[in-house]
Amino acid sequence: MGEILTIGKALNSGLRRAMEDNDRVLIMGEDVGKLGGVFRITDGLQKDFGEERVIDTPLAESGIVGTAVGLALRGYRPVCEIQFDGFVFPAYDQIVSQVAKMHFRSAGHVRLPIVIRIPFGGGIGAVEHHSESPEAYFSHTAGLKVVVCGNPADAYFMIQQAIASDDPIIFLEPKRRYWEKGEVDIDIPPSQAYPLHAAKVLRPGADATLVAYGPMVRTALDAAAAAAEEGRELEVIDLRSLSPLDLSPVFDSVRRTGRLVVVHEAPGNLGLGSEIAARVTEECFYSLEAPVLRVTGYDTPYPPARLEEEYLPDLDRVLDAVDRSFGW
């Protein structure tokens, strides 16, 4: 039996274990030290590991990531916290121009083991610049790996696996799910946990396939539970890794179910759902009983907090897409 942890506490425990296992692991970001982060993900770490390993930085995201590049070149494993998703854009130049390209620019001689943690998505009623879904920007950038946790067990193991990786990794955390609880077997070594860049079937089903990641995983599972009451068994797959994409489980599922609905918060135009739809159409064309459908945010900026419920994909929109799929 494991421990019952929230996603936030699982991330905190995973960071702690990574710092205990390797004294070259550093955490840096705005308010990560004395405050423990605005979501308390780094709570208690500065007290236990000191100000030289858990560093409160100025409010300068470009400086945070630029400093991490230098540290990584000198053998450290910096973990950068971007306080909110909308704050990552000042660091976008560093991430795309330096972090993503250094390994290629050096012909493979230099690696940048940097993890950039980004709380992302809506659903917390925040003000402007505090709710974004920037995953497509980074997934499109060659040289970066992008992963997203959706439950406490994944949060605990994936953050450790990301820190241990020699590749730069964008680590997305579904901020509105930080307080959701689940069982975590903390005695399993991260090397023996589920692979970092592998999708996972969370609920088997034979009638249609739902693919989601991050905050939409819970929505997809709730939709599958509701559909089961109507006699439809939906298979739910958590992508977990957005770059590289592990679509083998999706292909296998679609070949059995013949139907696919992809769910994500980010706008639909050129979102991850577009790439998934294209690849599934290429690989599973003769198995499809209906077009691949997408349930996404709208092609507008994230709305004010009072309109979030109209913007974010919800149970009804997912079930409506499933109904439309069966209508073909």
C-alpha cells in the first residue's frame, strides 16, 4: 500500500527525493524558497536544503532560465519554476534559442539537463496572464521534451525521471488539479516506475477512445463513467508525454474501437489534437468508423474568470462529441 498524496504534495516529495539523491539538483524561481511557491510545491525545501540549493530569484523569467543554462553547462541539474504559465513568455527566447538548441549546436557534446516546471491551464478563477495552455509552442520546438502529469503517482515519479534525464524538459503541471488525491507507492525507485515518455491506458473500453492529458484526464475519466451508465464503454488514454508523442497505445485502441475523441484545454487551431488526428488518420484509416473529433478550448485568449466555465471543455462537451462520433 502506498501513501495518499495530492498532486502538489507528490511533486514536493518527488523534488525532495531528487535533491536527496543528487546534490547537483538545484531549484530556482520566484518565491520558491521562504514562501514555498505560490502553490506551495516547494514548501519546506529551502529550510532543509539551504538557500544555495533552493534559490529565490528576481522576477525575471529570462534571467532564471538563462542562469539555468549556465548552471547546466557546469554540471548542475537546475529545476526552474515558472510561477504561472502566462509568465513563461519572457523566457521563451532563452528556451527556444538556447535550451532547445545547445545539444544540437554542440554536435552532441553538450547536454542541458534542465527541467522547467510550468503550472498550466485554467479553472482556478485567476486574472489575466495566470491561465494559459502553452504546450503547443514547446511541443513544436525541436530539441525540447514536453511532459505533463495528471495524477499524484505520475507527478511523484515523472518529476524525478525528468530531473534525472540529460535532456531539457518542459514539465507541465495541471494547476487546478494540485489538490486532487491519489495513492503513490513511494518505495518504487523512479527507474522502475512507468516510463516517462509513454502514454498510459487508464480505463479500458471497446466502443470509442478518449485521449487527454493534464487537467483534462479527470474530465475524460468522468465522461467515461457517465457513458458507462448509458451502456457505452470508452477507453481513456493519458498521453503523459507531448513531445515525443507515444501514439502506439492510441493506434492499438482506435483499431479496436474505430472512434477517437481528443480532449485538451488549449485552442483547437494547430493544437496537439490536430497532430494526433493526422497521425491516427494515417495509421488507422481503414479502422476508423468516424472522423477523429476534437474537444478543445476556443480560438480566443483565455477569458476572464467568470467566463472560464464557458471556455473550458467539460463533461457535456466531451459526451456530445462521443455522440457525434457514433452518429456517423
